[in-house]
Amino acid sequence: MGQLDVLKFLHFKGADLFRLDENSESGVHWAARQGHRDIIEFLHQHGLSISTPNKAGDTPMHLAAKQGHVKTVEYLCQHSTDVNQINEDGETSLHLAVMRGHLDVVRSLINASSNPDIADKHGCTALHWALRRHHSAIAIMLLQYGCNIDTVDHVGEAPIHIVSREGLLSMAQTLCAFGCKVEIPNKLGQYPLHLAARSGHMELVRCLCLAGCDVELRNKDGITAEISALAQGFNEMANLLNKLRNVHLREEYISQLIPSTKPISKIKLKMFGHSGVGKSTFIDSLKCGYFVSWFRRSVGSMSPKNTRNKKNDSMSQSVIELNSSGTNNLQFETNYEIYTHGIDVQQLNISGIGEISLWEFSGHEPYYMIYDNFIGNTNCLHLVFFSLSDPYDTQVQQVQFWLSFLQSRIPVHEPLGFGGKSGKAARVALVATHADSSSCHRVSATGEYVSSEATSVLRTMQLKFAKIFDLHETVFVLDAHVVGSPALKALKNYVAHHKNKVTQGLPKSTGFLEGVCSHLSTTWRKSRCCFPVMSWKEFIDLVHSEVNPLAGEEHMKELIQQLQIMGEVVYIACENDDVVVLDPTWLCVTILGFLLSQENLEQSRVTGIYSGDDIQLLYPEADGQKLLKILEAFQLCTECETEGEIEYEFPRFNLVESVEGLWNASQYTVYGGVRLCCQHKYLMTTLFSRLQVNLRRAIKENGDPDCYLYQWYHGSKYSSGLLEGLITFTDDETAYEIKVRGPATLKPECFFFLEDLLTIAEQMFSDVCPGAIMERHYLSCAQLKSHSKNVYAYSPAIIINALVQDGVYSTVTNKITGANETLLNIIFFGAAEVLMFSHRSSLPEIPSLNFQNIALNKPRMPHSLTSPSLALHNQQINMNNQKLSQRRKSLPSTITSPTNNKTQSSPCQILQDFYSKLSQRRESSPAILHDQNPVVVLVSDLHASQLPLLSCQCLCAILDTPDSMGRDWCMLGVLLGMTDKLPKLDPGDNPAFSPTACIMSEWMKRPDTTLGQLLRRLLELERTDAIETLMPTLPLFRVTPVCLKHNFMDLNVNANYD
């Protein structure tokens, strides 16, 4: 079939092209059924009709539409005189395409003016069939085209009857939004409400009632929908319908759900800063009146100055390194008698601002590990406080720390604006306190403080973060004790102005929202003051019973989003049932504030192991088991089993020292490892305990008795059969090191085991810090094998250069030992077989261990059964067990390259040779890389769509700004072959769109674009700064799922990872 050359030859030999078969079908019919457009075109050119029906009345267009051949249908539509021909069943081509769910064909027919309102012999239009077959996308397309939504078929059913019976909620909502009739019976006397009630479709009943359906309607037997629901055992639905019998009450419920023109009443104002900078004092000043402020001012003036800078036994120091040289370590102190516990949440109504939800984030370091759960949404305002009584360098470093902290916790959103600014950039302002005790100039006429230091701090931050945040152009310099100061008034104006801007872009307030807020403040919190937590289902039921029974799923989703934006509740995704915390203060202060307080940390068990009863005693008024689920959701603890007893491991409390001999020299001969770090090294400090939680969860998901995990302070050992993995926090607390070792016979297993552990760590970091990139520095395998204390880590420039020159068999030089090592050994443990599909046939059958899905589904991760207290005992037993552990079920999607080391060659110098050898890479590499289906795709061959969004943001920050020599986004577009599209892609003076991002987005649509091409064009553009910025952020290579038949490579790649 489809042999055009043969057909031409037969025609040349005199074959009859007009001959019909027994079904009166010509060659055009046969070609249409098979989708051979070229043959149809040939036959049509030689006089054959393309509209003649066969015995069943089907034209070639019917046959092509039925089989989903869109190109063929498009050709037939162009040359047919009637696209609405019907067959003997009264069906048009559109009917057949809709029945089979061929969306593209339906689109082509609609564009060719096919009539969607033609009914077949059953009286069904295309919309009827789309809904009966549950083809919602096609149904929406037909509605957008303007089809009749109230046409009834031969049994008197309109589309609304079908969706009511089938429970198609989204389509019911769409039909109601289009204004369909909801009070029409079918020929059996059944209304849509009856059909939905009989079938138990609760949300659909709500939808129909919201659309104005009368609940008193009776079918031909005189039965209401309420009785129909009761007859089927749907008592809850019957109660709803009974409540809605009151017409006035029903109208009130409906009006509650209609958005008003008013914005929501408040948003969050989040305040950050180290302990002692004056956040709490500032809040007190906002809350008190003018005369009270004089008393507070006098008390403040009599208190000793700069007490937070005095070192004493009651203070703790946390060292935070803020520069790459490591020569300037800043020590911040916490006064344990006065520091804020957790996050102080207050709902206030402030003069000049209105209603506002104040969230004061403590500067106490142990709380930092949970802040990502409350940072990320940009529908709020951020204030960063610093004290002018501190040395200038301290001020700069403190502000830089918090801005970097916010940048890392807030995800970047598209479209990117000019300079790479996120499409939803956070609004941030700086507040300088202690102006009264510093050398600030004060304007006598206005009383306003002026500080050159504060202005300098702002200018420094603008250079670093102006393209990251909407950073306010001035610093508010104030004495936090004084209420009526000009700076405080100006700050109030700033908050009020930007609050209005934020709320204008949010869904409007409703009577429904106001009703829920009223119940929260008056009854719900008070009645549940000891444990203000309920499951999501319980919350929905409570809202339905006490506020509005007509609120559907979409209303509830919008409600919970608005409540969170307003700071009224906290929604937590837990393992089984999501929960709603009705009182954020209870969660952030009473629970988390105490749990991670210095007082509790000093009294906690050094093992970090607690039973459920222990937690119940710690919080006697709470439901211990439900509370533990919340703490697990925050990744503060995880369930484990000890001698059949369920216990909970809190790694943050674990102060146990490592046992001697865990990583001594052994019979293992294969070593490999990676040092994971971040550009802002201090971001890693508080997250290691969360990594340990994820490791503990992973071991339960594995379920293999040969796997065991032992954890101590800043370290973990994860063993799987004969493979061992060591995860540690470096001594300077700036990086994680993950090392793996095993016997020489298990080299491939070592590689994938390391990838599993890296994926867990990287996914944890990505979840906590979506605005930062974790980089891989590959460790010297030779030094790992010899157990050297100072192990060299290879930079991305060295690795990429070596990969391009000689592939994975290329050698690189260890700058510490001077020895040469191959990338095959450093990265792949010498396992050449993991690089090529054809080499897998000789691999042993090994069961699969699905580590990747563990890391990719953080909110739903199960927990471990293995206890730390039994790990060492299990280790001795399992060391003699020769059975291989279950191995991979999924492959890591990407491997990010290590960061650039300043002591090594410039990436741009190395790239000079990089691209000169791209075309010879496969010839110069060993034959193993010549396979047509490589498992590993190097960075130069990765499709351009694999460019991380954060990398694109960095590129935009460099190339959006016009260059004096023309080496900016425009010339890059020319070099990328986008010259003809530049006028359309140029956003002009619109700051909401980045021209570089527009260029890259369009260029990535091409199937043959690669990251190698991008780097080559940047090199031609002579933008070494762009290359140096991109190098540490690009994926070094990608492991692709190509070997689906072999158990060793059994894949289950989670789509969300991309």
C-alpha cells in the first residue's frame, strides 16, 4: 500500500484508474483510508473524484477522518465541494472524527467550515458524540466554534443531560458558563438534576444548582431529585438538596460565590533579619499609638546599647561564609533570652495600611531549615532589616545573606523580563534600624534620618539583585521605637501602595471568602485552640455545613489560595491526607518555634530518636499522631522501626559521633564520588538534616532487607548489598560529599547507585532552593581509593574539554597528585557498558530499585522501617550476604556540571579548542560512542530545550543590556539563524519581556538545536562573560532512557523531573 511509483508504472502500462471494487470504492477511497495523500493527489490529477461515496455513503473524507489522517483530510477539504456530506447513517466526516477522538482532524474540518450542528440519524450532533465518548478537548473546541448547546437528540437529551449522567464536571461547568438550559427534561421526564443525583455526582449537582436549577423539579413520576438521591443511598446529597429548597437561602449561597469588585482585604508582610536588628520592636511601634510610643521610646533609650554584640555564655555563634575566598567569615549571635521563636504571625489593622498579616521570621539559625515552607509565593511584601549600629561590612553581609536566601527560596517564573527578571519578581525593601544610636545625620526640619552607610548598602545590593527583585529605590532609615517618624510613615505608604498593586492582580473577594474569614476569627480557631488542625476533607465539610453548601471544588481551591495569601491558614501537603492549620501562630510559634528553639535543642536526645508517646508528652494538648504527620511533611522527622516498635528519627537533634571504621580501607577496588555545592555556600548549612530525612525515607521505599542506613551528626552511610555509599557534610559546612565504592565486578551498579544518591540530594535541594543551582564537582577516584584526606575535585571546564577532545576515555590531570585519570573512571566507575545500548546484552539480570521516584515526589514520600540503632548490627550481618541489592528502576535525568575553580584555566580559553573538535568528536572517541542509541548524551549534543531556566536567566542578565560593540541579544539572534524573526521577537521598550529569552524560546522550538551550538555562538560573539556564567549551570550530560528491554535499565522516569 502507498507505493506511488508502482501506481505510476501501472498507469503507464495502461491500468484502469477508475475501476471500483465490490463496495464501490475507487483507489481514492483506499488511499484515504490508509492516509496516502500523495496517491490521492495523483489520482485526483488524473480525473478521479474525491467526493464520490461508496455503498455505505462514505466519501474518502469520511474514511480519512475516521482513521485520523489529518494531512489527507486537509487536502480533501481544500479540493472538496462539500465538507458536510453525510453517509447512510447521517454522519458527516466531523461526526466520525469526533467519535474517534481525532482532535487535529476535528480542527481541520472546523477550519474548513464543517457544520457542527448537523444531526445524524439518532439526532446526535458532534457535541453529543464528543461528550458521550468523553472527548472533553474536542467538546471545548466545538463550543468555542459556536455550536448549538441545547440541541436535543431523538430521546430528548441535550448535552447537559449527557454530562450530568456521566459526571463530566468540567464540561458541565463549561456548558453552564455558555448559558445552556438546565431545566429541560428528556423524553423519559428526567431532568439533568435527576440524572446527576441518581448517579451520585455531588459536585455536578452543586454546579447545576449554581446555574439556577430548581431543586423542586419533579420527573414524570412526580419524584424530586432529593428523593432520587435518597433512593440510591446518597444521603449527603439529599441533605444538600433539602437545604436548597429555601429559595432565598439558595439565592444567598449563589450570590456569595459571585466575585465582587473588591480586592482581598490583606496580604502578608514578611520581615527578615538577624536577631537583634529590631524587627520585633518595629512591629510593636506599628501596633501602638503615638503617646504610648513616648513611653516605649524612653524605655528603649534607657536600655543598654548593642547588647547583642556582647559575648557571653548565653549566646551562640553561627559562622556564615559570604565570599568565595573564605577569608571573611561573619559571626552572628543570638541572644537566647529575647530572640523570636519560629515565625511570629500577627493579624493587624494598622493606620495608613489597613489590614495586614505580619510574619516575622526569626534570625535564629535552626529555624532556617523550615523557612522554604513559608517563602516562595510573591503575592506579598518582603522587608529586610539591618542595624546601623553594626560595622558596615556586617551590614552588607547580613543584607546580602537575606537577599540571597530569598532568591534561593523563590522560584523563577516565565516569562522572563528585561535582564532576566522573573515574571513574578518578589517585592523587597530594606529597613535600616538603630538610626538613633549611629552616626546618622538628622534633618532638623523634618526629623528624618539620613545615612550614607544605608544608601551605600542599597547601592551594593542593587548591583547584585536589581535584576532579581523589585528592590525599592530607597532605604527606610528609622529608630524602631518612634511611631510618628517620617521614615515609618514613608514605609507605611510603601506597604499600602504595593499592597494595593498586589491585590489588584489577585482574584477578587467574595461573600464566601468573607464568611469563611468571619468563622475563622470568631468560632473555628477558638473551638480548636488546642489543636487547630483538620484534614482537607474535614475542612471542606466544615465549610459546606457552616458557610456555603454550594461551594464546589474550584471554589474551595480558590478559597484556600486566598486564605493562604491573606495569612489566615496554612495548607500542608502530607503523605496521605493534606491538612489545613487554622491558626498559623500555633504552627509557627507553639509547635515549630518551640521544637527548634535553643532551649529544646539543648534538652533533646543526642540520638534524635523519639517515640510517638514522647511527642505526645512534649505537646500534651495536641493529637500526637497527626502532629507527627505534619512534622514529617516539614521533613523534620521520619518514621523508623526498632525491634518492631515505631519510632521517629529527628536528624536535626542527632549529635551522635561517627563510629570508627565505617569507611576504612577494604577489599573494594572501585571508588567514585561527587562534591555537591552551591554558589551561595551558606545555603547548604541548614539542609543536611533534611537530606538525612530523605535518605531514611528512601530506604523504606526500597524495601530490600539488604539495604541499611546508619546516620550520625553530619553523616550517613547507605549500603545496598555489596555497595556502600557515604554521605557527609564537609568540615567547613559548605558542601556535601557523596562517595560510593564496591567490588570491581559491580562497576555499573556503582555508577547507578551514586546517581540514585545524587538524585535524592539534588531533588531535596531543588525543592528547598528552587532559585539556586546545586553543582557537581567530581572527586578523584584514585585519591578516594587511597583514602587521601585532601581529595581533588575536577572543574566543569576541565571535564567538558576532555569529553570533547577524546570522549569519556580522555585523561585529566589531578592538580594535587599530578597523576592522570580517565573520565570513564571518574564519572562512570570504569563501566563502559553503561554508555552503550548494544553492550547491555551481557549484563546480568538484576532487579530494580526505584530511587528516583522517591526523590521526585517529596510531599508523598514514604518513610523508613530501618532504625539507626540497628544499622551497625545489620551491617555485620549483611556484609557476608552476596546477594545483590535491588537496583535501579529509573535513571537520573541530568547531571549538572561542577563549578568553576578559580585556580584552573578559564572556561573560555578551554572552549577555544572545545568547538574546533566538535565535528571530530565521534571519530576521535572510542567505538563505544558510535552507537546510534547512546545512553549518555554529552552537553554538546543535548537539545537546547535542556537549558535550565536559571541558566537562561543568567544569560538574559548579560545579553539584554545593549553592548557598545553590538555583542548582545540581537547579534546572538543573527548567529543563531533567527534574522528573519528578530523584528517580531523584539519586545522593544517593554520591560516585561527579555529579548534574549524571546530569542531562546523561539530557537529552542527547532528540533536540531543543541547546547553545543549555543556555546559556539557565544564564543563567536566573543561574550566570554556569558560562557563563564553558563558553564557551572549547564548539565554536563544526560542519561537517556533507551534500553527498555533489559531489567538492569528498567525505566520509570517521572515526567515531573523535566
